[in-house]
Amino acid sequence: MKRIAILATLMVCSVGIVSGQMVLDRIVAVVGDHRIIQSEIETQYLQNKAQGVPMQEDAKCGILEDFLSQKLLVNQAEIDSIEISPSEVEMELDGRLQYFIGMIGSQEALEEYFGKNILQIKEDMRVAVHESIITRRMQGNITSDVRVTPSEVKDYYNRLSKDSIPYIDSRIEISQIAMYPKVEEAAVYRMKQQLLDLRKRILDGEKFSTLAVLYSEGPSASKGGEIGFLGKGELDPAYAKAAFSLKKDGISTIVESSFGFHIIQLIERRDDRVNTRHILMKPKIDPQSTTFTIRKLDSIASLIRKDTVDFKLAARIYSHDKNTAVNGGIMVNPMDNTTQFELDELQPAEFVALRDLNVNEITDPFKSEDENGKEVYKVILLQNRTRPHRANLKDDYIVLKEMSLGEKKDKVYLIWLDEKIQETYISIDNSFAGCEFQKKGWIKN
């Protein structure tokens, strides 16, 4: 079922084709300078059906209304001179294609299904993706100034029915002391020599992508080292500097980043984005260095358990992670910038270490990975653990604030929609004249 839903999602981007059959297209609505055609309605209908969405008799009326709203946003974006750069579209296209390829199994399987190569599929998606970005940007602009006060959040919470109050899973607050085992200079030298040998083989004619599959230690190895179009702000600074200095098909010297050591090849540059492939290697850590790190962490943990040293002070003195050390080891959830985590948001090693721990206890030293995939050893203090519960203003204010803000933004957007429907030229084909739209103003007398 998931595979069918993925393919249905892609079909909406292949205008005029439904399950390999040609749909006789005609214009069914016009909003400003933008047209909605029959095949868009039909393909969206099939997508919803494939995903298990209940289909009522007037389902196509609802689909048409969604398209009317989207075209109204696109039309207003043009009036307001909102522009989307080609690189933004390219990035989202690449992201969607990689997602679909991952879900269906391979690029070859995707191409076989559509009977098209990946570039043709990408072009079929381009207009839909461009309009999707424009729509999000315009809707964001409409509600960008919306704010909620504490009294509005409280009022929103008091208006919720019991069944509407969200159920909050158990969340924890934690602090860490993290240490990286020392890497010996000899190990770095050996690894650099291996990268130089690979670079020479590439310059002598071997394929970069083949050697990346064989030797790279990065997650992109299975794709021949290719990471897709990214801008400077999305890349490690050292990696970006090297990548943007290369000419097409050029090969860098060894580059050290926060992930490890690379050699990089520039595949293509488009405006302020580059598509590169790389071979990533990390120097091997000596077992003696690992043992020393574990013993040191174990000694620190023992002192903390005996109240000889405070955890916060130990984190500031000993932790190698600068981001948490400065705060006495307190970890911040990057998903919502709070100090709370659900257990399934943690690294697998952290999950295992903490699941049976009691509040105010610390773990034994354990091996984990940092956000860059580097080997790191930690001890963690469990500061607090909440029980699963219905949200309340005291413990879950941020969650309720976001819900309240979302409701207020929806109201502002709907008011804007009513105003723009009256101001904008809209024509709907008679075949949809019997539709009962949520917004009464779409069909004008």
C-alpha cells in the first residue's frame, strides 16, 4: 500500500497521464491568469484513493477547491513579486526524488515504472514543485505577523474538548559529559596516504563514484558519494570552501571537515548551489585510546555518584562537547529547541542507556555517535522524566502555544482568502456548478 501511495503521489506531477492512460484535458477553472485542468483533478483523486482517503460523492469538488486556493495564492504571489530562485526548486526536486527513490527501491525501478529517465520525471515535477514552494511562501507571508498572548493560549486551552487535548508521551531532560578518544598522528597519516592513493587512481582514469562505493565511510557511499545540490550554508564550512573553488569534474586535495577527511569532485554548479560527490574517511582510533577514555569517564562518574564533584562542574571541565559543556552538560533538543526529549528522538545508544535509568542517576560510560557520525563516549545524567499525560498549561505550554498560534493563523488566512476571492477574477466550468464549496464566493453570479 505504501508503494502504491508513493507512485500515486508522483502521478500528480505527470500532467495528463493516469495509470499510463491519456486523460482528455480541458480547462475546468481559471483563477486570475492561472488555469486548472481536468487531469489535475483526476490525478489528485487517484492519489487520495491510493492513500486510503475516504472518497465521498463530491470528493472532486473538494479537490477543485484546494486547487482554487492554491492558484489564488500563486496569483497573489505574482502580484506581490514574490520570486523563487531556480536553486530552491532544484533542491526540493532533488529531495523529493531521493525520497521517492528510497521508498520504491532504486532509480531504475522509478524509471521503469514511468517509462522515462530520471531527468524527464524531474521535469514533469518541476511546475508542481515550483507552485508548491510559492504557495508555502505566500501563505507564510500572510500569517508572518500573527502572534498569541499567554491569555489567548489559556483561552484556547479552556475551549478544547477533553478528546481534543493532545496526549503527551513521556519526556526526559538530560545532561551529558562527552569525550572523544584521542586519534594518534600515525593513524591520521595512514588515512591521508590512503586518500592520496585514491585521488591518484581517479586522476589516472578510475571512476570516482566506483571508488566512493568501495571506500567512502559516509552515508552517500551507496550513491557513489553524490550528495546532491546544496548551498554554502548547508555544507560544512571547510567542505563548502573546497567545493565552490573547484571547476566542473575537478578533484580537490584532502579536505578536513567536522565529519572527517574528504576528497571532493564537483559534478555541477548552479547559481549558489553545487552538486558534489566525495570520499569520506575517518582515522582509526587505537583501542588503547578508547580504553583510556572509558576509564576516565568511569572515574568522573564515580566521583559524581559520591558527591565529590558536581555533574555541572564536571561537564564544564571535562566534556569535549563545547555546545553542552558551557551549560553544564544540559542537552537541547534540535527539533523544538527545548530541553525535553522523547526517548525515540535519541540516538539508539542513548535510548538503551537511559530507558531503565531512574531520575538523578547517571549511566555507565557508553559508546555513541555525534551529529557528524564521529565516535564519542558519554555518561549521561537523567534529570527529569515526565509521565505520559494529557497536555496542561503548566507542563506543556509550548505545545499548546503552537496549537493556539496555528488556529489563529488559520483564521487570518481564511479572512484573507475571503477578501481575495472577491477581488480576483474566477471562472468555474458548469460541470462543477453543483458543488457545495466551503467558501461560498468561488462561484460568482
